[in-house]
Amino acid sequence: MSRTRIAATAIGLAGALAASQAQAQSASNSEQEIALLKQQLKLLEQKLDKLQSQTAANTAATAKAKAEAKAEAKAEARSEAKAVVANANAAIPLKGPAHPSGVVVTMPNNRPTICTADEANCVAITGRVHWDVGGYDYRPNTAATVPQKLDSGENVRRARIGVTGKFLNDWNFALIYDFGGSSDGFGGTGAAGATPVGFLPGGGTSGIENAYISYTGLKPFGGKMAIEAGIMDIAWTLDESTSSNDIAFMERASVGIIAQNIAAGDFRSAAGARWYNDVFYAGAYVTGPTTGAIHSASSISPPGTSEQYGATARVAGQVVSGNDYSVHLGADAEWLIQPPRNLVANTQTLTLSDRPELRIDPTTLISTAAIANVSGAQVYGVEAAATYGPLWVQGEYYWFNIDRGANTAVPPIGTSSLKFQGGYAQAAYVLTGESRKYNPGNAAYGGVKPNNPFSINGGGWGAWEIAGRYSTVDLNDQLATAAGIAGGRQTVYTLALNWYVNGNVRFMLDYLHGTVSKQATAVSAADTGSKFDAVALRTQFAF
């Protein structure tokens, strides 16, 4: 019932009440009728209140019913949709759990790298080219000096291409070939029949520079560990532990090259392990011959030898470090355990030699020649380096001991051991403010990365570095005796200017002044020394 009808009824009742009151004025029982009418009016008011409450309740119930109906409809629609999706999924067969698919291609430092989506497996193309041009002002002391001339010109010092990568995160590999023109550690001549055909000194017969596998899944004592085997560049000596892409001079100091060539260095077959953390490094390897060695002890042409065996060990660390400074110290040891032996000629020899810290002409100026009856050799060294902002200093010193106790029936027999030594000190300063960062994995300092790579459109001028080095090595011992060796003493001063165009391109300009003090033989004091000055420019790119 609406409020209008209730009001009308109340008005009607009020009118009736008024008429009853008028009639009651003339009757004696009017008071009783009035009381009855008041009672009826009160009942009507109660009924009116009850009807109003019932109307509000009905309205709320209706709204609730509509809301519940709407919610029920939505739930039913969702249920139907889920059923449709479930039926669609049921129609597609599942072959197993979903795996990341595809590959990710990146270019870290412009090195093309392909990895699986989870980055557990990667393969990258790596390469470097070091092209040198330069000339010598070479001055032999006498007509007896050998050589009488050094050849100026050009040389592709290194031209390497290969792949590096990893399998399942922990297995690392590298396969790199070097097409360069003068690699450290290679020597000898070839022959056709009995006629030598002459490989240049330093020319390699094989260019496999790296072909190894390394496992890095073990992390003992809170550090990192690499167990590796194959053909590799062993991080022995501080200078060798710095990449040729990052060294401050075109060539490393001669004393380090001579030491490495005994049982370490580039292209060396080896197996061993290294452990390191942010402070300390320790590594040890068993080594064999270099790639390109003749694997036949009975080969006559070219002459072959049995395979040599040796070992290396190195401990080093960054003993002091801060935001813009650091100090590095280390020690090295190398052993030639079984020298190579030619069973045809019945000889067991070792030669120590190097070029004058430049490879435009690969001729050596200091050399012991073939030392006879070598039964073993040991090399011990110390190393130190430090950085302070853009300043970097480094030095090493090495002592050699060559045992001559082999019994080959070739004189001299039963002679005493030989002692040689040498070292270097060098410093570099980056004019544009960059600094060299420490690499704990090799316990050595890395290269210079320009903060503002060169751009002709105003992007920057790259990084500029000046450097200087003093280097000396003495291959003379027991002079004035028949069993002595007159290999010569070489001293070289080098100045360098390096322009790091960007992270991949570098130009190097070196000036060298060298002196070689040498006599004809151990028992002849005839002067066969020389002096030289040289200027060379390297164009380098690497990725």
C-alpha cells in the first residue's frame, strides 16, 4: 500500500472522527464513542508504521535478489569460459615441460657472441691483428759481427682468429689459430733431402695458439678454480700474464721471452690448475713441447727430437688495493725436467735466444747456440707492480740454471752448470686519466679502456699513454774457459706512445736504443757486438 492511499485513509478517518464528535454533542454516550475512535486511530497508526517497515524490507529484498541473480550469472559465465579453455588445452598434446627456446646474440666489446637463452652455453668469435712497420739503424761493431744488417719493412706480428665459449656454464674452451709472421718459441730449418730450405728464425711450423678445455665448476676455499689441459698460453711471468693486446710496448722484455721458451709461453701443451680470489693467485702446470715440434726422435730431415717435459709454478697477489691504487707481488718457478733428445745424432741440447725486442726482422742478436748435454734447467723469478691513478709501474727479475749432466758421448761431458740472469723495469702514464684494472684470474693488470672513444663528430679523443722501459739480459757465463758460453749481453731502452682509439683499435709508436756486448767465443775476446736504434709503428685491432 502506498503512502498516498494510507494518508487518504487517515484523512477519511479523521473526518469521520470529526463527524462522530459533532453527533456526540447531542447524545449522552458520545464520550464512549470518542474513546473508541481514538483507539481505532491508534491501531491505524501502528498499522501504518508496520506497512512502511514492510515496504522498505520488500525493496531491500528485491535489490538483493537482483544482485544475487547477477552474480550467479557471472559465475556461470566464468565457469563456461573455463570449460572452453580447458577443452582447448586438452586438444593440444603436451610433450614435456617448457624450456627456454632460441638463442641470444650479443656483442660484448664488439665480439660476436651467441648464447642459449639461459646463457649456460655460449660460443664467441675472437680475433686480433698486430701489423708492424718500422726500420733499424743497425751498427755492427766489427766485420766479424753476425748479422751485419737488419732488414727494415713490415711484419704481421699476430693474425689470430678462433672461437671461445662454454658448455653448461662450467666447461670452457678455446680454439685459436695464429697466421702471424714471427711467433715466439719457434725456430729451426726445414730441408728437402739433405739440403736445408730455410725457415726464417722464429718462423713457426704450426700456428695452433690455443686448443684447450677448462673446468671451472669447483670453487674451493671461497675462491675460483680452473682445471685445464691442451694447447694454451700459460700465465707464467707477470709480463706474459698480460695479454698482447694490452702490453704497453710492442714486444715484451727479452728476459721473459727467453725464460718462457724453456717450458712455458705461447703455443705450449700443458695440463694444470690455477686458483684465485680477489687477493691471491696460485697456479701450477705440467708442460710439454710447443705445437709445431717434430714428434719423432728419429726424424733426420727436418731434425726431430723426443718430446720434452717440464713444469711451472706461480704465486702472486694484490697485496694492497684501494679505490685508485694497488700493489702486486709474486714469485715464479720453472723446471725443464726432461730436455728434448735427438736419438739419431745422440744429442740433448737447449738454446736460449731472443730478438732485440722488435720483430720486423726476426734475427736474434743474443744466443747461447745449442748448449750440449743439457740434463735439466731451472728458472726462478720475482715480480712486482703497482698502480696509482693513471700511473702504472712493473718489473721482474729472473735467474737461470742450466744443468749439463747428460751422458750423450758428445763433448763437453761432465761440465758444471751455467748461470744466466736478467730483468726489466717499466712505467706508463695515461695522459687522459684512465687507469689499468687488475685481473685476479691472471694476477696481472689489464689494458687501458678509453673513457671517451675517438669520434670525428666530437665524441672524444680516446686515451693516450706514454711509457718507458729498461731491459737487460746476460747470456754469458764461464768466459775464458772451454766449457763457457758467450751468448752476449743485451741492454735495450724503449720509449712508447700509445693511442687507444676505442676498446678495439690501438696505435703504438716505439723507439728503441739497444747495445749488444758480445765476444766471438768463450775463449776469444774478439768483439762481435753491435748497437742499434729502431722506430716502429703497430696498427692493432682486436675483439
